[in-house]
Amino acid sequence: AVRRAYHNLNSHFNAYFNGNEALKEGISNLSNAHIDNYTQIISIFPEGSQKDVMGITPLMDRAIEKAYKVIAKHSMEFKGVEYVKWIDDSYLMIGKASFYKQDYDKANSTLDFITKKYNKNPERFDAYLWLARTSIAKNKLSKTGSYLAIVEKAQEEGKLLKQTKKLLPLVQADYNIKSGNYEASIDNLKNAISLNKSKKQRIRLMFVMAQVYQKLERNNEALAMYQKILKKNPKYEIAFHARIFAAQCYDANMGSSSAIVKELEKML
């Protein structure tokens, strides 16, 4: 019991903490560097260009190194049972870091290992969602649905951790949009917006939803969403495109266009 307490404490507050900080910094850098293509529905997950990925590779390598150190120094497995709770988290960190490096084969093998080795731990459902993200990134959408189905069943049974509940609708929306199932993505986006409290992320998801409405020619709902976004004082680029797309949604049969003309004149 004393050894378990020692290894749980040290694995978390030493190598794992440092590795996770490197992972978070890399994800933040990638998100900040990402440039959206507004000629199509913007991505749920801002993942940057190949050049941006190269810039964060040292941080991802550091996360992987620290995760392996936790596994090597602190694992306490007896008769197939792991007694240090940060070991499966460390494997998950390796899977995520490999994903962000775009080393999808490494990510896939690590995440698949988690689902088999730790098949009683709730973290396995996180691994299934990252497997889904990996299959989307590799454009192998036929596999994505089966991974999502496992997590959706676990959600119905109340088995998901808080972070898994937040990630699930994001991956569902990403999958449905990239599969062309736009109607289904709307409920996913609504769930994601309600569960994720970050202002930046909520605005992004609202913008995606507005674009989906526009794609479906549900222009009144798209216009209402663009107007709602503008009230949240988003960054300039989002505000600019929200105004442009709102003008595209205008229906001449709905009355005066003076408000839209006024907005466009402000932009000039």
C-alpha cells in the first residue's frame, strides 16, 4: 500500500505532469497557428498545417518521453492488474501526442493497446474516441462508426468520465460533417456547445453550426446563429465572415435589407 501511494504520487506530479504540460502547450500552439478555410465548413478541431505540426513535434516528443518514463519507473502490475492509475493515462498521452505528430500508425497501435489491455478502465472509452479521430484523419470513415458506437453505448450505461462526455459530441459532429450527414451533426453540435464552456470553442462550434444550417439551406436559422455569434464579440476574422455569410442568408421576401446593408457599410 505504501509503495502504491508512492508510485501514484510521484508518477503524477513528476514525469506525467511535465509530459501533460508539454502536450497541452503543443495543442495550444497548433490551435493558434491554424488558418481556417472559409470556403468550406471550418473544422471542428483546428489542427494546423504540416509546417505547424513540425513546429510542435519537439513538445509531442517530450510528452511521449515523459509518458514512457512513468510507465518504466512507476508501473505496479500484479497478476494482470495495474495498481498505479497514471499508467493507462500515460499510454493515452502517447497516443494523443502521436496523433498530433500525425504519426497515425503509432497513435492507432497505442490506442488499440489501451482498449485491450485496460478493458475494465473507463479511460478505454477516451482511447476509442481517439481511435475514431485517427480513422477520420486517415480518411477511413468506415471504422469510425464502430468506435463511436462503443462509446455511445457506454454513455447510455453511464460509464463515461467527464472529459469523455465532452469529447464525444465533438467527434460525432466531425464524423457526421465529413460523412456528409449534416442533419445529424446539428444535434451533436448543440450537445458539444452545451458541454464545452470555453468561449473560444463555443464560438467556433456555433460558427460551424451556422455553416451547416446554410449548407442545408436553412437560412433563417443560419442567419440567427451568425447574429448570435456577433453578439459574443468574436475575434475579427470570425466576425468578418459571420457578417458576410449573414448577408448571403438574407431572404428578400422577409422585408427590409437595411440592417444588412448597414453592417456591410460598416465593414467597408
